[in-house]
Amino acid sequence: MVRGFGECGGCTGVLWLSEVPTGGTLPAGECVNVAVTFDPTGMAPGDYRAGLLIDSNDPAQPEITVPVSLTVPAPAEILSVDYTVTGLQVAFDAAVTGTLPLTYSWDFGDGAVASVEDPTHIYTVGGCYTVTLVADNACGQARAQVTVCVESPYHHVYVPVVLRAYTP
């Protein structure tokens, strides 16, 4: 018989672990393949350990334990997107969590893009722009949007003034 047990040593019914066949008898010298399935559906991210306990009629080794483990990775999650504006230049700072590797895709709202974690972008025209960050990993993707307003620097235009003396 084959049965899964968790870290508690004797507990049975490891929900993320199943095996086929779960029992049977073999003649001496025969073997059988056991298909083991890992299903992390609905599980929190983390590392899980269990074992497959195989009963045997061998008096020298009546039970064999095969250790198994499962790592459930954390999906990408954007905690915050902060930015600092200096004229037309904006420095972005994203706080993203999740199992590595993470990828980043920025759309600055003016046709420009970047693929680094914390980019700096220079706009060519003042105004307000919707900036989108998409972060993803093997477990999925997260999306965040912020509105960034930048101002063009002041331009001084000098107009010559000609003064004439007026005589009535």
C-alpha cells in the first residue's frame, strides 16, 4: 500500500499529494510504477513537505518512506508605485513582491516604454500622463496605474523695446 503523510509524521490525507495506485500486491521480484501528482490549487505560497509511505511484506524493511516536497511560488504583487518629478524628468520607484524572477513593463503614457524595476523617464512636453506598470512572474501578473503631471520649464522670451522721444 502507498499512502501520503505530512510533516506531522503520522498524519494522512495530504491534500496536495495523490498517488496511483494507492494499493496492491506484487509477486516477488516484480515492480510497479507509482504516479505521484502534486496539486497546489488554493495553497498559500511556501514550502511543503510530506512523504510516501510504502508498506512491504519484506521482514527486513516492512516500510519505506519516500520524502517529497512542494514549493508554491508567490505571484507578482505591486505594493506601491512612487515617483519624484523634477521638471520634465520623473524617477519611478516600484515596490513589487513575488517569487523571482520578476519582469517589469512600464508604459509612460507618451509612447515610451521601459523594462527595468525603477526607471527614470524624461517627457518632452508638459502635461498629465497615465503611467502603467505590469509586473509578472511564472505565477501571474499584477498591474498598477498612476497619473503623473510634469511641467515644462519656463521659457523667457525677450522682446526688444524701442523707446523714442516724443516731442509735441
